[in-house]
Amino acid sequence: MKLVDTQKAVAPYNVKVQLAQDKYIAALKDYERTLGDIRTIAIANGKAL
């Protein structure tokens, strides 16, 4: 019974953690996409990164 009560107590925090992880992953994907765009421009101009 204590386990169930503990799981219910931490459930809202688990949701917040999951949302934070999702936002972090999305930010990393945006960062990588931007870096990829920069790389493409550099290659098109004959420059190495």
C-alpha cells in the first residue's frame, strides 16, 4: 500500500520531469538542425567547419 501511495505522490513530478526531458530533446534537435544548416552553407562556400 505504501508503494502505491508513494507512486501517486510522485506522479506529478514524474510528469514535470518528462516534459522537461521532452523540451530538452526538442532543443537539442533544433540546435543540431541549425548546426547542420551552418555546415551546409560552409560546404557550399568551400569552407570547412
